Amino acid sequence: MRGVDHSNLRRVIATFTAATVCMLAGIGSATADDPSTDSDPTSPGSVTQTQADLTVGQLATALVAADSEPAAENPDVSISGSSATAEAITSNGPLAVTVETSSVGTVGNDGITAVYSGATDDSMVALQPTEDGLRAAITIDSVDAPEAYNFEVGGDVASLRLNSDGSVAALDLDGNLIAEAASPWAVDANGQPVPTHYEVNGTTLTQVVEHHSGSWTYGIVADPTFHWWGVRWTLSHTRTQKLILAMSGASAASGVVALLCGGTIAGAIPCGIGYGVVAGVIGFGTAMLNYCDRNAKGITLDYHWFGSYWSCSTR
């Protein structure tokens, strides 16, 4: 693991965030003890507290099933209940993500997630901070709900680029990277993956959740999550041990990539970036992976844009 160069303020800001939240716009200083918003949750255009709490529970369950990072306090992220917008202060420039909604927001019982009615019936949308990013989540409650969900990306973002691994890069006017939406995922209420992909048009990111075909248990949860320090993959203990075994038994990086893309570590790491992942992980070896998984709860693998280095950490 590399130490942090404390003289390089840009890397410090880009790589680490503190563990407190300042919900500066609309929702105010929302905490677990003060789940208030700038709206009256009993007014006609609002989500009820019960609906918000149920949605927060749905999201938490789905995040575990998808091996995705949980909601967490983040001082760089502010969320507006009235405008349905999350704003982030990043080292690369300001980022804003706005959800389509027919209501004002209500903070759920976790104190940090703002929940809104979807633009159409049978869906909800939510905005929440993560430890080092922000999430715009969708919950789909019936087959009558649409498959396409739009998110307007703003701040200093001038264009979006769809990457080969399904992720989306948010770029400024000069083509510099501000943030990246990780490869999309969606799961049903039983934790089964639902086919999904991103589409981009200007600064509009659309997540398409293909739930009209197939047999699914509702509600379905999908999750565009943005990071601005680098890229993170979250692996369960089981998937981590499969990766370690693959690295120990394969004769070359290409063999490990073949195992990843063949589904041995299903859903953990997109095939399109397999070589980069393997090369980075091999750099600090299976011993470090085992150390990061010492609690048998899985690991996170991080690639840091600034400094171009890899790290792993304990979940």
C-alpha cells in the first residue's frame, strides 16, 4: 500500500473524505437524529415518512446483494429536497446530479438519504452520499413502471462519454474527467441481477432497466453511483477468495482475466477492464489481498486517478 504524499493537497482531496455530512441545500443539516427536509412530508407533493423509510430499507438490502458500497456521511456532498439535486465539491470541479421526480424529497430514517416519487407511478428515486461519492438510486415497484430513468448531470460537466465497460465519464468543456458513474447494476427483491445498461445524450444519463422481459420479484433497485477520486470495486469475502485462488493458479494475467470474464467471479469486475484490475492487484499480490480480507467480510479494490496507483482495504 502506498502512503499519502501530504504535500500533494490535490491527491488528498481526491482520495479521501471525512466521515461527517453537511447537507447544505434544501435538506439542511440532516442527521439520524433530525430526519427533516425543507418540505412538509404531509403535503400533497411529498413522499411520506413511511414511504421514505421503506425505500431506504430496499436500497440497503439491494446494496448488500449487489456488493455495492453503502450510504455514508460525506461532507463534500449536499442534497436539495426541493430541487431533487445532489451537488458535490470535487477536486476536479463541481458535480451536480438531478433526478426526475413528481415530488419534493423526504429524508429517510438513515438521516442522509432523500427519497422522491418517480416521474411516473410505480417507481421511487433517491439521492444519497457514499463515503467517497454520491448515488442516484431507482426503485421499481411493478411491471407497469418504465424501463428508462433519466439523470441530468451538471455542475462543470459539459458532456458524458459511454465507456467500453458500461461506465460513464463526466467531462468538462476541455474533455477533462470530473467524475465517473460506475458500471450499472440492478437487482430484484431476491437479489437476482436484472439486465441494465446506460445511454447518454448530451449531459443526460439514462439507466435502462430491462424488467419488462423476464420474471422478476419487485421491487427492483438500480444504482448510478458517481466517484471523482478514482474507481472502486467491492468484493464479498467469497469473491475475494475466488480472486486470490485465480491469481495463485493462473500462469499469466490473461488467465486470470479469462476467469473473471467467464463468470467465476460473477459481477465483481467488468470484463472490459479486467487486464487493468489484474495488473494492479498483482502489483501487491495475494498476501495483501488476504490481509485486506482479514475480517472475512470482503474487500474494496481502488484505482486512484491521481498518482495512478492501486490499493485495497477491509470492508
